[in-house]
Amino acid sequence: VNAELTFRDLRIRLLLLDAAFRGERPVEPILADLRRIEGDGPLWHYGEALRLRASAKDGDSPALSQAQTHVAAARVARPGWSRLPLLSAEIARLQGNKDRATEAYLEAISLGERRSEVIGRAVSLLFEQKRFVEADQVVRRMQEQQTAFTDDLTRLAAETSLRLEDFDRALDLAESVATDSAQYQDHVWIGQV
């Protein structure tokens, strides 16, 4: 029973931690509770990495480097948790390390991350690095899994298909954005595809 209560308490603290980083709660008491419950465990390291990332100003290297160290410590205990490579990707992006950010986003996706904004960041970075085949593979894999796409991600997928000279696919994707759009830019854009 004690282990079950501790697990439930950690899940609650994780939800509170998420709320804290959305600005809805103070973070320090939650981190103190996590440390009391699990010591220097993976959730505490994750929370500390989030705190350091949030406190870093303008790519502050020492804080962001420390945050990456905490992510690495958490990954030892929770290697299959998609939040950890996702946080690592966000930190690397703030550090200006696009290659590291790209690889970490791709790892988070491979571990089950399905939010369209995360997929969009990964595909966008792959596109910037002219890794069009990989960008297309991510898009296709997400479409096969019926992941919801934003219009921005669909536009990026269409642009990727154009780069790969898959014109029919590019046109289909562009039309899917323009069909439901009331914005004239989308209709002008489809004419350029």
C-alpha cells in the first residue's frame, strides 16, 4: 500500500509540476516535495531541468548545461520516457544546437510523442537542414498513425513533398489546407504549389 501511495503521490506531483511550468503554481514547493518523496530520482531531475530551463535568460549556457545534466540523470532511470528527450531538444534549441535538438525531437517522437507542435519542430528542423527524405518519413509515419496535423505542419509537409518532387502529394496536402481555410494566403499559396 505504501508503494502505491508513493506512486500516486509522484503522479500528482508530476501534474503539479506541469501546472507550475505553465505559470499556474509556484515550482519550488513541488520540487521540494519530489525530493522528499524520491530523493534525487528521475522526476526531481526532470523538474530541476525544467526549472533551470525556465530560469535561463537568452541562451544562458551554465543554466542550460546544468539542465541537460539533470535530463541525462533522469534518463538513466527512465530511458523510455518521451518527456526527457523532448526537454533535451528544447534545451538544445535554446542553446542554438540545431543538430542535437533535431535528434532529440526525433527520439521523443520515436518514444511516443504525438503533439503536432513537437512534430512540426522536428520536421521544420529537418527541412532547414535539407534532410527532406527524413522530414517526409516523419510526416508519413505520423499520418499513418492518424496524428492530428496543424495547417502549418501540413504546409511544411507539402513543401517537403515539393522538394522531393512528389508533386501529386504536395498538391493533395496543399489542397487539404486550402479547402477549409478562409485565409486568402492559403488559396494564393496553393496556386504556387
